[in-house]
Amino acid sequence: MISDDLMPGASGEDVVCLFRVTTKMPIAKAAKAIAAEQSTGTWTDISTQSDEIDRKLAGKVLHTRPIVKSEFQVAIEFPSEDFDSEVGGVPQILSVIAGNLFGLEDLRAVRLDDLFIPKEIAVAFPGPRFGAEGIYSKLGRRDTSRPLLGTIVKPKIGLSPGSTAEYVYKVGKGGLTNSKDDETLVDQDFCPILDRTRAIADAVDRVRSETGHRMMHAINISTRPDKILEIADKVISEGANEVMVDVLTCGFSAVQILAEDPSVNVPIHVHRTMHGAITRNPHHGISMPVIALLTRMVGGDALHVGTFGIGKMHGEKEEDLRSKERLTEEFYGRAEVLPVSSGGVHPLLVPKILRVAGTRIQIQAGGGVSGHPMGLEGGARAMNQAVEAFLRRRSLKRYAETHSELKMALEKWG
């Protein structure tokens, strides 16, 4: 959360937002306009306003600091009384901290960079039921400092339930701990969700019976919030050992509905699809660390945080690291969320990601597994060999001399 040195004058009991504001107007005036727009103010004097309302509920500007010409950091504290965490939940919280301010005409750009949530509000939400520790435990992995390795079934859409299950079986045989549906696959006619779930559950069981190796597959249940629990119950009853939700398209409340229901006794893998529309502009929108903190609060167990500036998707190393920090730092006793690194990953990038992000992480490769010259099992083995090389402090080139799958990955992507 926001460090103490960025919160001079804050009570510690209220919500604090750090904004990046670009404007030509005096920054003190701009900051007050944001605080007023998001709490008790409006564009003109009104007869129903009172000093008492402002004293109790108005947003308070804590500080303004220059960043570069015309761009400033602004810290604003909103009283905890402004928030309805139990009924309104995250939708109401977002309406305060990230509402109309983005449309204020006098501001050229505004970005919500960071967020402090006080304990009183945070503990009204479920938090992760399993988190990183629970996922490692379900996989039978005692060493939680070793990365988990996953894949995304490719192509994104088009495979039948049987073909999808065969994909999972082969990567499991190759030693991957995790696999998942693509964010675009839910319950299309070519791959019905219950048929797919049953087939994958059988594949996971085959891997374990043949090798003793446990793996987890996240079935994508993303849908409208009033239907999501029903779908979760159905896929879990058919053998799903993890479910996946696209948090920004479904809404934070969809994750919370699942996290709070006892029937959802499997981890919730959270995908951030569409986040680039909100997070990519460094001057406007909402940062990924804010989304990460809210996802942890509502109960996600694993969340995509990016590839730390290394993979195919846009992402800044420092912001990805801050997102990871929001998932793993102390947060009122809540479990840590497992950070997931995914997007254009292949075996050659594994050591680079581990050097930047550490080893308590899940790394996923879609094309980096299915595109391997030796097929799915070979691609899975190459990912594991890249991890082994890193842990043994050997270069990939040297390790590949005695590991053919890694050697072929180097030849294709090197």
C-alpha cells in the first residue's frame, strides 16, 4: 500500500489516493476540484450544502508535488464514511476514487496511481481463500520458493473438448503444474464448458495416475455476475480444480461472489483482459497496482501482473513489480495472491523473469509451449529445463548441451 512518507497528514483510517495530474491550471485549484467532484462538491454553489457535511465527508488534499512540467502528484484523503463497503462494495468504492474526475474539462489527464485502503474497509471483503500458499499446497508442492509453470491452451478458440483435454494431458506429462482456458473461451458450441471440464478432469487424473504429478487447470467461467456462481458450481461438480474469471469484463463483484460462497472450494484464477484500455497510458486511467489491490481484497487467489517489460504485452518493469508487491505484501493478515507472469513467454525468457520478479510466481507460456518444434510435451519440458538452468545458475546455452528440448527452443527463439 502507499508508503507512510507519501501520506503526510493522513489519518490512517481513511482512504488515500495518489493521482498523477496533468493540467495548466494552478495545481492547488485542480486538486481541490478533484477532491470536491469525488465527494461533496459540484460545479457551483448550492443551497443544500453545509459546513457540517463538508467537515464529515469532503475529500481532503494532503499534498501536491511537481513531477515534470504541467504534471503533478496529488494525494487526496477520502473519509471512510464516504464508502459503503458491505452493500456497495467495489463498485461504490470505484465511483468515489475513480469516477467523474477523469472527465473534468480543465484537466488534460488524470491517473489513479496508487491506493491505501484502511483496515475497517478492507476486512469487510473476503480476501483470498487459498492464495499462493493454498495453490502450492493443492499441487503438492512443498517448496513454495520454486516457480509454478503453466500454459494457456492454444489456439485461443477452436479446439474440441477432447482436443483441449489432450493438450492438458501432454503438457502435464511434460511437467507443467498449471494450464488454463484462454480468456475468450467460455461455453461456445465448438467446446461446451461442461464437456470440456469433464474431459480435462480425466486428463488431469491420467497425468497423476501415470506420473504422480499433480496439475491444475483453470476453467473460464466468465459471465454475467448473476449467473457466475451457478456456472462455478456446475464445473466444480464435474471435476474442475480451479476456475478463472476475467475481472474487468465481469466486474470485481463477480470475483467476490465466488470468494464468499462456500461451494466454491477451488482457487480463483483472475485474468486481467481489457486492462490495457485502463492501465496503458502512464498519464491517464488507473494503474495496475490499484487493480491488483482490489482483486486481492475481493478474493482472487492468482492474478496476472505482466512480464516485467520482457514479454509481448506492453508493461513497465516497475509498475509490474508494484502490482506484484500489492499481491504479496502484508495486508491485514490476508493471504498472499499468487502473481502470474504471462504474455509472449517462451523458455528463453524464463530466467529473465525470475531474475526480476523472484521465484515465488507462476509463469505461463501459450505459444512458447505449443509452438515448440517437439510439440506440447517438448515445450513443457523446455520450460522446466529453463527453470532448472536458472536455479542451478547455469546459462541456457550451457544447459541446453545436455537437454534437447531446451536446445530446440534456443534454436527457434534464440
